[in-house]
Amino acid sequence: MLQTIILILAALVSSIISGTMGMGGGIILLAVMAAFFPPLVLIPLHGIVQFASNLTRTLLSYDSIVWSITLPFAIASLPAAYLASRLVIEIPQSTFKVFLGFFILLMTWMPKLKNAPKIKGKFFILGFVATFISLFIGATGPFLAPFYLREGLVKEKLVATKAACQLFLHFFKVCAYLQIGFHVQEHASILFGLIAMVVLGNAIGKKLLKKISDNSFVLALKIILSLLAIHIIVKALL
């Protein structure tokens, strides 16, 4: 009973954060769920909850989605999930997470170049890489956010577009885990509660988003990204 209460509260709080800031909630929920589930259950279970969370944000902000970013990301997610599900070599998690943490800090705070070269197919590449690694580390929000932040999108478009992209990422990730033997029916009861909370939390976050200025939103997002990156690095090194 205590486990269920903790998980449900974590789902509500994390989805309010994600609904307001566009990210951060997923990794918080993952950290809480990690205390109760083994990795092969944790990642797909977390993926289902995050799919519901991102679906809610996508539907609530559908008109703000930038499809030129979302479509190439979505197209790349399918082959990435398929390929990752076929790998049997374990990735050295600690080394990878340290690199990820420093990469997030770099992408978050590096000044935007006035004449930065445009990489053709940038979000197709990002969709492939993010979906691929998501099968191993679960939450990729902090990895993705700096790329959207550097596009100069207003807060509504940033939250909506990132949610739409992650909707496809989590969908294909969960499908990959179902294919390799994850039994979702064994966790149906807790899933219903978690999904209900993320739907409610995103609705609350949507209202809070309207009350935040663009400058405050970007600064708060950078601070959250930095704290999450430091958390990833410290946890990997301990």
C-alpha cells in the first residue's frame, strides 16, 4: 500500500513538472520507480506512463506542435527501437551516464552561435539516437531538451513539440519491450493509477505554463536541466 501511494504521488508531482516545464518529470519518476522495480520491468513500465503523459501534453497543446521537427524524429524512432531491442551487449551504464550529464550541461549553457551551421536531418538523427538509448536508460528528457531549447521556440511550442516527439519515442520503446517478453498485464493495476495521475498532473501543468514568462521559463528550464545533469553524474560516480 505504501509503495502504491509513493508511486502515485511521484507520478502526480512529476507530471505537473513536465506539464509546466516540458521535461524533468520523467527522470524524477524514473528515480522513484527504480526503488521498486528491476530494470527489465522498470524501463517499459516507466515508458508506458511516460507515453500517457506525453500523449496528454500532445493533445492539450496540439496546435503548438512544430511538425517539421516532430515528423523526422518520429520516423527515426521506429528503426532505432528495433535495432536497440536486438542488441545483447550491455552498455557500461556509469561511463555513459557521466558523458550524458556533461553533454547536457554543455548543450544547456553553451552560447548560441550567430552563424551556427545547420545540420541536415538534425532531428532525424536526434530521434534515432534518443530512442536507441532510451531502451537502456529509460528517461531521455534531459538529453533532448537542450536541442529544443537551442531552436529558439516559445515555451508553448517547445513543450508541445518535445511532448509529441517523446510520444513516438516511448511508444516504439514499449513495443520493443513487449516484443522481447515484457508482460504489461502483470502490472495493470498500478499502471491505471499512475496514468490517471499523469493525466491530472499535465492538466495542472498546462495551466501553470500560461502564467510563466518566456524568459523565466528558459531560465528555470536551464536550472532544472543543470540539476538533473549533476544528479546523473554524481549518481554514476558513486
